[in-house]
Amino acid sequence: MVAPTHRVIREVRFISFIIPAWNEESVLSGTLAAVNAVTQQLTEPCEVIVVDDASTDHTAEIARACGARVVPVNHRQIAATRNAGAKAARGDVFFFIDADTLIGEEVVRAALESVRCGAVGGGCALRFDGQVPPYARVLQALMVRFSRIAGIAGGCFFFCIREAFHAVGGFDSGLYAAEEVAMSVALRRLGRFIVLPQFVTTSGRKLRTYSPRELFARLLRILFKGRKSLRDRQNLDIWYGDRRPDPKPLAMKAE
């Protein structure tokens, strides 16, 4: 938990968990089970929103069966989908969680404590589920260290207060990727932004379904073309192309 260094200055009255999803029937029920388990342990009232972005599978039905409110959109653009969830949300604190990510009570309570103590937003560390290539474990450690040093949160677990979200205009809907990086920078300019040491477990399926050569080639393309490449969906097939079947899917367990 985050130890407060001064008196509580912000009340948390209502919490919104916002989950963007596109064709996530294979993982969504586990994510929602983890979220529901957390909400049952919290004293604050909560809502769970799944923003179904033009899914062609059973994503919406699974979400409703798990008790979530479904907000249908047709963006096929992650930032706009996150923003649609925030627009529908009633909470004064937003938690944005990827549909393939498992959260636990400890990380949520740490985030809420940081908000009560004045933070406008933040994120946390992450771990990949299942078996991933050895280089991915190194990448995971580097990502965690970099995010804490740079003050940048990953999109799999991102939280902020409502006022701050609207003050910065939400996620940049012109970005098809790295929208959480831009949002982290914007929130840091507004107030205290914290990357927690607690972690969530997110899917390593992209690391299992794309070769290192494919992944690094796309990364180099983004680095070479810069921000412009993040505004073109055609260059971001890892996120927007046809999803490859996970060769070693494992049931994720919440920590």
C-alpha cells in the first residue's frame, strides 16, 4: 500500500471500472471475474463498464452475463473507445483496464489511497501471463523500471480522477496506440502522477503470436516515423489486424 505522507484531502465516492474490448470472448470473463472480486471487497460503490468496440463475437453477451454494463461503439480506435467509457461513467475515479488483464485488491486499494492523498492519476507494474519468450521477461523488467522512472503508466491498468480526465481532454483520439503515454504526460503536468510498485497480470499473447523479428520491426518503424505513425491504423496491425490464435493460452490467475 501507499503510505500517506499527509492528511487525506480527497474523498472517493464512486468508482468506475472501464474495460475497452474488441472480440475478447476468450479472456473477458476472467478479467470481469477479477474485477467483480475486487468490487466486492471495496466499501465504495462501483460500476463495471465494458465498451464493446464493434465486436463480432460474444464479447457483449459475456460482459452482460458477468454483470457489466455494455456501451456499444464503432470506433476501432482504443483512445476513442476509452473516452466513450469515461463519458458513460458515473464515478469520480476511473480505472481503465484492458480486457486481457487481471487486477487484484491490493493494487486497486493502493491506487485509491494515492488518489485520496492527492494524486490525479497513475498506473502500476505489470507481469505477463503464461509462457513467453525469454527476451520478454527482460523486456517486462525494463518496462517496469522505465515506467516508474519516466512516470508513464501502461494502458492495461490506468487510473485517474474524473476532474483531471476532463481537464486534459481525455485520451488523444487521434492516436491509435501509445495513447496512455500521452495521457500520462498530460496528467503529470496537471498534478501528482504515480506508478505503483504493485502489479497486474496481463496477457502475453502478442509475445507468443508474433516473432521477435516481427515485433522489433514494427517497433523500429514507429521509432523511425515518430508520432505520425501512431496516427495511422494501417501501420499498427499488432493492435488492429486480425488476431492470431494464442498457441499456448493459459487461464490467468489474479494475484
